[in-house]
Amino acid sequence: MMLKGIKVRLDPTPSQERMLLSHAGAARFAYNFMLGMVKAAIAGRVGWFVWSKAQLRRVWNSWKPEVAPWSAGNSKEAYSYGVECLANALKNWADSKNGKRKGRKVGFPKYRTRSRHMKFAYTTGSFGLIKGDPKALKLPRIGRVHCFEDMEKRVGDGRVLRMTVSYCAGAWYASLTVEYPDPVVAKKTDGGTVGIDLGIKTLATCSDGTVIDNPKHYKRNERKLRKASKRLSRRVQGSNRWKKALLAVQKAQAKTAAQRQDAINHATTMIATTYDTIVIEDLNVAGMKRNRHLAKAISDAAFGEFRRQLAYKCLNSGATLIVADRWYPSSKTCSRCGTVKAKLSLADRVFVCDNLSCDYAREGVDRDWNAAVNLEHYVAPSAVGDAKRARRNRKTTSPQQAGNAGPVETRTKQNSLMAVS
């Protein structure tokens, strides 16, 4: 079976919005109370108990009549969600401490605040779609909530397993986890192989000459965000004018994130539906962001989100995604003769080969396109750890030379959308 997430914006009435706030607050209260109980158990003030989801829920249910006599006004699912989040947070902390979890260290859970955690979920009971009412969702204890899209059309023949309701920048959203049968996707045979080099100047450069521009949404909206943030800093925290200014900042940030998500969606859809085999590089994004001169631009490009979307879209389209080794010198290698340069700075936008007998030593070639061609010719290391790379026994053609033989197709973001449609 395959799981898919579907997110839709809700349109609650004022009374429903108050109920949504109450449910989000109930989930946060259960989380904070049980976190206090865990800390009390560590300090020896109460008896010890296991930090599993089931045991945390038992402890919460035993204390609920005393600490939350008003709990019947909200769905029990809101409290269960808070307890579930705490169980997951404690498990992540314990696994990270014991070396069982990869990635950076996870700290001990902290208390949740209203300004940062406005979310709850339904996992059991009667929730989700309403038969005969496609533009609405059913939320227990809240009732029918209108939404802006046809949910029956979006969900189709899937089965809704979970619904998470969240608040962001003045709007409420519902995220549905839908289960579908495994699709039977035919293997593509006519799209060919392409190497893709991700960058800041251009978001993606393909080995066939296709270029996807980097829209740089954060840089475009930075002036407006700076103005809204300056206005917020001049308000008295907690006042009505401060809340209004805070909402303006949140809306500016949400708009930038939505524009970035939309651009990456269109680009990855075009790539996944056009080519058979796609080769990208394994970038150390966290390490790249340590460069204070490029951190903002790298974060705005969202390389990790690009790779995540491309991965699942290749599964849906039948394309094959290959991730090149992180230490593969795609930028330093000449795509014509295979000579590897000793040094290549970020300021060098034109690749000039060190081999004087190579054509690229005289005229040079675009750095990003050269890296994309090398990625197209990349062969992954074998299972026994052989790091040798094989190259195809054919000469490559630079964009300048291809222009002499005929036009080279170059897609920007706009005409990429036309190619998809």
C-alpha cells in the first residue's frame, strides 16, 4: 500500500475557529502536563513509569479528571495527539543519546507554547470526507467544516487514515494521510538519461541544455518582510497592534514558502515526467550553509526539498533516480577528456580544462553544464565498495558547439510548465 498526504485550507466559522483553538490548546495542555510528570518522575517526586505512548496515555487518563475537568468539551483525540507527540519526542531524545538515531543531536523535550504549536490530529472515530458534500470535512466535536477544494476529487478511491489540523499565518489547514493501493507503473523507455546540477545562479542545469531558473523568492520578498519585521519590533509585545504586526510577518513568510514550494513542484514534475533516468548529486546542504556568505541563498534554493520531491515523483512516474556519491568531482572533471582539476573556486563560472590538448582548455565551457554532463555519465560504486567510475565511449558536445549544429532547447521555469502541459 502507498500513503499520500493531501493538504487543504479550511474555512471555519467564528464559532468553529474557537473550537479549533480549544482543541489545539487541549493537545498542548496534555503534552505539557505529561512532560511535567516525566520530569517529576526523573526527580523522584512521583512513581516511575515507562515513557511509551500507551503508558503515557494511561497516566494521563488517570490524572485527567483532576487536572482537566473541562476535558469533555474537546475530542479525546486532541489529548491523545499531545501524548503521542511527547512519546515520539522522548523516544527521539533517547535514541539520539544512545547513538541509535542518525543526524544531529536531539535535545530533551521542552514545554510547548501557543505561539509555536497550534496543531492536533484525529486517528480514530468518524472524521474525514462527508458523502455528498465534497467541499467539506467532518471534525468530531466541531462538526462540518467548509474547505476550499473538492476533497472527494482529490482523495479519489483512497482511504483516509489520519487527519491533522494545524494553524499557520492566520489560516487553518487539514492534512489528510490517505492510503492507496500500490500503483502499477510501467518502466519508461523513451526519455533517456539526464544529469542535473543544482545551484544558486540557476536552480537546475540539465545535461541536455535544459535550464531551470532560480526564482529566488526570499530575495524578492525580503524587503517586504524586513519592513513588516521592523514594524513588529516597534510594537508593545502582547498588545493588539503587536498581534496584527506579527500576523503580517507570518503572512509574508508563508507567502515566500508557498512560492518556493510551487516553483520546486513544477520543476520536479517536469523532470520526473520527461526523463527515464535522472542523476543528481548528494549535496551536504548543512555543511554548505556554514558559509555565511551563501547560507541565505542556499536555504532559499531548498536543495533538500528539491531532492525529496524528485524522489517520490520518480516512483510515481516510473523514472529511475540515481544519487551520485558525495565526493564525486562532477564540477572539477572535464566532461570531454576526463581530466580532474586540482582546484576550482566558486567564482569560476567557466570551466577551463588543464589538459592543453583538450578543446575545453582553449574555449572553456559552462561550469554547471559540465558538471551535469559528468553526472549523466556517472556510474554508481559497486556493492563491494569499488569507487571506480565508468564513462561512455563517446564525445560530449558543449552548448556552444551544439548551437553550431542546431538549436539547443533551454527551458526556463515558464516554458517548463508548457512542456509539462
